[in-house]
Amino acid sequence: MNLKRSNKVLLLLVSFGILVLALLGLLIGDIPTDCLDVYHSIFSYSEDNLSELIVREIRLPRVCMALMAGAALSIAGMLMQTLFQNPLAGPYVLGINSGASLMVALGILSGTGFLSSEFGLIGSALIGAFIFGLFILFTASFLRNQIGLLLFGVMLGSFVSAIITILELSSESESLKAFTLWSMGSLNGVTIEQLPIIFLVFFLGCIVALFIVNPLNILVLGEEECRMMGYNVKRLRLLIVFVTALFTGLITAFCGPIAFIGLAIPNLTRMLFKTQDHMLLLLANLLFGALFLLSCDLLIQLLSDFILIPINALTSLIGAPFVIYILIRKIR
């Protein structure tokens, strides 16, 4: 990967911005803390120190989750856009997110033993995302028109929303409250004990994405060219769906549905870097996605004294105008 000087500078600036915002995320809150508290909470934690306890148990998981969720959804969006050769494709728009949400809804609203447990919700979200990903991949072989595929994704999302509404009407009040809060999206539901498993799944997805970088570069030219270069297109498709489902299911299970990141950030990185080199795009989406969601989380914390904003609402408020801009550019 040969980087231009301007690209190196941009990536370094984003990396620096992530470090600064992550530190601010650990420092800012109702209880004042300083850099020493942050250091001790990570390396020499004491349960008797309230400041260290707050940083370790509340702020650190939230900041780490913002970094991983933003990166994961951005990479998933990049993979979807390359697979379908469509800048408006993404896990949220095409309905993969809906599959994960439906399975989580079944777990929370039904109150079924294993499904409503932590591992049950994670597993059901991953399965739902993967099944819907395969379903969309199968449908895409018939719907060659880009607009048709997007409309199918929207209709699939509406269909799932109708099923979830029926489940909500027949659920108990406690389950309904839990699901409503989950559906708003939040980075606060993750504990420090859950971070290792989340990071492990996230790291696995990144490794698989890294291994398919070269065929992704060829896939941009078309499936026939990819076959001529000796790549198994069917296996490549399945790997893309696997990584997308892994990321989408993981983030949806722990944070709820988070819209527009997987759609807006990949388009932004392509506009800024003007490249189809997926090694560079993978790194750019990882960094820009992390920076974006971290910025949104920090903004929510700063505004918490005046108004409570769910993370899904804020990403939609910022992401939707950008997607409209992309649509206008596409029409022109």
C-alpha cells in the first residue's frame, strides 16, 4: 500500500483525533476525573477510589465500544458497497441490521430463557444478520437494478418492523421497556467484563477482511474479471456476508441499531482518498468510523445536562443529510 503524503497526513490527523477524543471521553462526566485517575483505572485499579471506579466501569467500556462499533459498521458498509457495486448499500439500508434486530426482539420480548441471556442475544443477533445477509445476496442475483435492490432492502426493513410491532403489543411491560431502550441505541450497556469477547469477535472480522483485500480490489472491476484472476467469487461473496453479519450482529446485540454509519463513512472515505485500494479503504474506514462514533458519543455527554439524545438518533441526524447529498450527486 503506497500512501500519498496527503493521505498519510490525513490518517495521522484522524489517529491523533481519536486519541484526544478517547481521553476526553474518559475525563468528561458528572464526576470530575483527571489523567492520573485514568492511568490508575487501567493499570492499578482500586475499588475504593470512586473516580477510578467510574472511569473503569462506565467510561472505559463506553469509549472502547464507540471505537469498535464505529469501525465495525464502517467496514461492513464498505464491504456491502463493494459487493453490490452500489454507494447506497449498507447493513442498515439493505436489511442486515433488520435481521439482527428481529432476532434480538424475539429474545427480549419473548423472555425465552437462553434467547434472553447475554450469549443468547449475541448468538441470535449474529444468526439473524447472517441469514438476512444470505437472503439479500440471493435476491441480488435476480435484482440487477441498483434501485430495485435498495427498495427491496427498505421493504424488508418495513416488514421486519411490522413483525416487531406485533411482538411489542403482545409482550410484558418490563420486556417492552427493555426493548424500547435497546432500540434507541446506546453505548452504555457494555461492561468491562464483556470487552474481551467483543474485541475478540471484532478482531476476527478485521482479520478476515484483511485477507480478502486483494480479491475486493479485483471485484471492483466486475465478477468476471475476478474469476479470470483465479478467485472463487461465490466464496468471496460468502466471506463478505460473513464479515458484515459478524460486525452488524455484534454491534446490534450490544448497542442496538445504529444507523447511517455503514452508509455515510465508506462514501466519505472514498471521496477523501479517491481510491479503490481496499487496504487503504479498510484502514480509513476503521479510523474514520471510530472517530465519528466517538465524536457523537462525546457530543451526547456534553449535551446530557440539557437534552438526552440516543446514539441512533444523533447518527441519523448527522448521517441522513450526508446521504441526501450523495443521492443528489448521483442524480446529477
